[in-house]
Amino acid sequence: MSSESSKKNILAGSSSTTESTPVLALKEIVANLCREQNKIQNLLSSLGFALRSFNNLNQFLELAPLMAARVTDADCSALILVNNSGYLSLEQLHCQDHQMNQEIREAISSVINKTNNKQINSILSTSLDEKISNVLGKKSCLYSTPILVKNVERGRIYIFSSDSEYSWTQTKRKLLQLVSDQTSVAIANNELTVELRSKERQDRELEIASEIQLRLLPRQCPKIKGVNLAARCQTASRVGGDYYDFIPTNYDQFLQNKDFKQDDRFTCVPWSIVIGDVMGKGVPAGLIMTMTRGMLRAEVLHRHSPAQILQHLNHFMYVDLDNSHRFVTLFYSEYNPQNGCLSYSNAAHNPPLLWKGAAHNIQKLDTEGMLIGLDPDSQYEDGQVQLSSGDVVLYYTDGFTDAVNKKGLRFDEKNLIKVFEEGCQKYKNSQEILDYVFNQIENFVGSENDDNDDMTLVVMQIE
């Protein structure tokens, strides 16, 4: 090879080396960017996995500041939340440097203690950032983003850096926002879980209350000489305030009264037939109904007149009802199968309807009397009516007369009287009359309307 060609080769090699240096540098930069991107993706992926997997909110909150510091290349990160009482609290703090950790913890605690002199009732102000920054001075720079749950600011997540050349880029801002959004989702999920568990617990309690209430209502109607009885209680919710009962009027009957399996000698003695309604729905009304049942059953054994029984019941229950801001309407009656006499007294309940089989007309059974629990000194009146073969008495609650259809029209007492009259003319059995009245009211209301009150019927037919 000539010396001239050798020189050319050397020059070409030198040029190639010079040209390859920027390419290698660029490749190194790209490789570093890829590694950094992979690191961030892995961190965010880990945070997403934690969000899906952790059942404990505190576990996730421990992880959030760590991730925030890593994805933003910060020295430290802190999570501040507003607790259920409306006060700020330093939830988590992540910092590798012990001295910096101590300084930031003291700064945040100092600001929180001053801020918590007043509850946080509105969205957190960014002035919190300024206060923390003022306490720290020039030792560290800080940046933050809000944690929003249902568009309400529930806290802030902070990152701190002691590097004077640290730059807060748009990319870092977005990455911190991603961590904040994941934290918001974790908090919202936890609150939904707590709410769901509370609802499940309440549902279980309602099931128990409903079961107890159903057991307290008569399982079947008693056998009374010359009488055919039917009854049904349909609650608007699982626990209702309607009440009906068949109460034996002496202690021997109580002993024989399990599922009304009494012998023939008890079919000829008087029985109390009562219907009532506690103002309101749900568990509170159900509890008062239960209390009314127990006190009334005890009072019946004293063998007072219906008016006296209501008077004593009102006197005993007044304080409890007054404290609960509720009242009870009650119609109490006693039927004597020996003479066919029905004695009764009314405490502002819907007066039962009496179908006179011989005359084919309807009359109301009513007396003067106020609500149970309205006035401790209320007076009540006694009433009596002679029942004959073919007569039918309909005891009902205001769920029937107040029932509303999809057009907003009430069923009212006039329609109930009409339906009851039709039932008495068409059927000769108390159960059939009861079913007919319920069917008519259900047809009137329609299947789509479920915003009506409890409905209770007792039908007493003289055979």
C-alpha cells in the first residue's frame, strides 16, 4: 500500500470516530430516558396494583408518599388529610434523610396546630403551602397538589427537595397528580366499603327487627264461638308501625294461648280485638308498636272497661311517646260470644266499619278520644253494639284510606266503604272479604307505586 493511501485510511478512521461520538451520546441519553420511563411506569403500576389489592386504606396511604417522591425525584413527600372531624392531620411522611425528615415533620406539625384552631369547613387553601414554606425557609422547596374526593378537597400531597437546581417540570406535575388521583380513588373506595358494611349491618338489624315484629303479631286468628276472623298486616318497609292483636281477657286464656290452641271452654269467653297505628314508619315505629303491645296485654288482665284501659295505657305511655315525639292511634274492643255484645273505645283511630247483614247497610263504630301520648289526662268513652248473624266488622289502618295511585288520587274512606260493602255482598267468609279488599286497593294503587303506608285489616264476621 502506498503512503498516500495509508494517509487516506487514517483520515477516514479519524473522521468516523469524530462522527460516532454524538451518536453514542444520543443513544446513551435515549437509553437513560427509557430506563427512567420504565422506572416510573413500574412505580405507577405498583401503585395501581396496591389500589386494587389493599383492603386496608392505611397500607395504601403509607405507599403514596413514597411513590410521589420516587416519580418526581424529590427528597421527601408528605400526605396531609382532613379527618372526619374537620381537622388537618399529617397522615404520612416519607424521607430518607433523618434530619430533613425531622425538620419537615416539625414544620408541618407547627402549621397544622395553628390551623386546627378552627375546623376546615371549606376547600383547603393553598395558603397552607405558603405557611409550610415560610416555616421551612430556604432549606427546601416544596410543591403540592390537592386530593379531591367527589370534587371536595380532602387533603394535599407534598413533595420537598433540598436541591437548589431542582426543577418542577410539567411532567413531574402530572406524575404527582397521578399519585394524588390514585389516593383519591383509594379514599373514595374505602368510604364506599365502610358505607356498604354499615348498610349490610343495618339490613341485618332490620331483618332481625322484622322477624321479631312478625313473631309478635298473631300467627293465626283465635277460635271464638260464633265468630269467623281473618287478619293481615302488610308493611310498607320491613318494619312497620301498624299493630293488631287478639288478647284473651283472663290469665287462664294466656296460659292456653300459644298459637291459639285453646280447648272449647275458652271459645265462649270474651276476647279483645285491637288495632292501632304508630305515627311514622321503620324501626322507631316498630319499637313503639312492640311497647304498646306489651303494656296493653298487661292492662287487659285487670278487666277494666275499654275506656279505662285506654286511659291507663295513655297515662303509662305518655312520657315515652312524648320523648320520642310520636303518637299512637288505637281502637280497642271486647267481644262477648255469650250475648253477642261488642264493647269498644277509640283513641282517634279510624273507626271500624260495621256491615249489618239484615239491613244491608254500613255504620261506623266510634267514640270520643284523643291520640295515645298527646295528653296525659285524656278521657275516653265507652261504646257498645249488638252483633247479629251475618254482621261483619272491618278494622283497618289509615294506609288504606291514604293510599295514593299514580295519578295522585287518594283511595279515601268513601271508596273503602264501597269496596267493603261489595265484599260483604259477594262473599260469606271473612278471609274472602279481606282478600277482596286488599285486591281492590292493590288494583287502585298499581304495582309501580311503592310509596304508601303500612296496611292492616282485621275482618270479624258473625256466623
